[in-house]
Amino acid sequence: MHRLLMVAGMPLISRFIQWLVLTFLPGTATYGVTQFADMTREEFSKMHGLRPDLRSENDVPFASAKIPDIEIPTEFDWRQKNAVTEVKDQGMCGSCWAFSTTGNVEGQYAIKYGQLLEFSEQELVDCDKLDEGCNGGLMDNAYRAIEKMGGLETEKDYPYEAENEKCHFVKTKSRVQLSGAVNISHDETDMAKWLVKNGPIAIAINANAMQFYVGGVSHPWKMLCSPKDLDHGVLIVGYGVHTYPKFNKTLPYWIVKNSWGPRWGEQGYYRVYRGDGTCGLNQTPSSAIVA
């Protein structure tokens, strides 16, 4: 018997029915059996970890990023420019927010200093007291925590364990420091302009359609993927356009780096429709400022 899942705005339905509905969505995505397909809603929620409730109303908002006045190319991918590390795996720990943060910092460091390093998510899980480790967090909090701590160690010096541990950060081993962060425009054309000029963007997204995602361009209906229910932190590393020459149509998309390992999706990546705020991906785009 199928376990039951709640789809946003809909009554309880079986996982099979949810998969069936997803297969008829707009876009080119295919959905099927993934390593998460047999998880309940509660189990799958552990693969997320974004916690909007941890945002403090007392924090001074980050400055708004300056959007460059440029013509953007049809496609762009920071993976081709040595600014994106290999896909990582958060395991059964709600630390997506830490992976989104380090992915952004890795890109910013590589672009500024010409060296691609892997930075430590575990340091954030253990030492970021603004967030709650495997119980969730926020990228905005993580930027502030990194700046306050004095930097991030590398993955090699502070390896990932996928569980909450005692903080053992050594400041003298930190390889990157931050001098703040910026909030990026919610307009997706502006987001693309900023990305082309400045690097990968940390975002929050509703991960409801990602449980069964296999490949292609995902474009869920809002009733299945509310832009208000943000629960997962990921990283936009580029964008492109899928063309349909036979029908004279195009399908613009974002290239999103996930933290569920390379077995998930398209070798660990998610292509999602670009242009209408699908699954809330344009609600909280941000980036660290590397010192």
C-alpha cells in the first residue's frame, strides 16, 4: 500500500498519484523512482532544512545588489568556468542551507582569487549558533555567522559528518572571510544579469516536485509547488534554453546545484523553468561578499 503525502493545497493522496500528476505537468521533466520515492513527507523533509522561522526581525537587512547593465547571453554556466565544486551529499541531515551557503562562497572565492576550494558545511552545522545544524537554518544567518566566526575552513580540514557535533573551528585554518552579503533582485532577468557578472546565486525553493525528479526542465503548477512554502536551500549556477524546433517554441530554465549527491536528478542538478518564479526560486536570491 502506498504511503500518503500531502500536496500543497490538495488533500492526502498516494505517492503514485502524486507522481502521476507530476508526469502531466508543463515542461519536459520526467518523474519516477528516485532514492527518495518511498519516503513519507516527514522523512523527505529531512532532506530539506530551510528554516524561514529562524530569520530575526532585528537583523539589519543586507544591501541590495547592484544589477549590471549588460546584455545576457542565451546560455551561461559557471561550471564551465571552474567556479563550481563537485555535487555534495547532505545525507539525512537538514543542512541544505549550509550547502547553499558554501556553494555560493566557493564560487565567489574562485572568481575573486582564481582558485576553486571546497569549504566546510560541517563547520556551519556545528558552529553557526544562529541556525540549528541538522535541524535547519538560513543562508542569511550563515553569512552573518561566517563573518562573526572569522571565516570557513576547507572541507578537508573540517570534513562533513552529516550530524550535529561539537564545534572545533580553528580560526587560523580559515581560508575565506566574508565582509557581508547582498540580496539580489527578485526579477529573474536581473538575477541572470547578476549571475553572469558575479557568480552562482544562493536561493530558497519549494522542493515538493523534487522528490520524484529524474531529469528535464521542471515546471510544476503553483498548486503543487507554492512559491510561499520555501523549504530547501540550493544554488543557481547557470541557465539555458531548451528549444522545440518542430513547434517553434523555447523553454528557458535555470541550472540548479542540489546537495543530494550525484545519483539524484541530472548528476545532482535540477533544471527548473526560468521566468515565472517557479516554486518560489526568485523569492530570496542572495550572495556572500568575499573579503
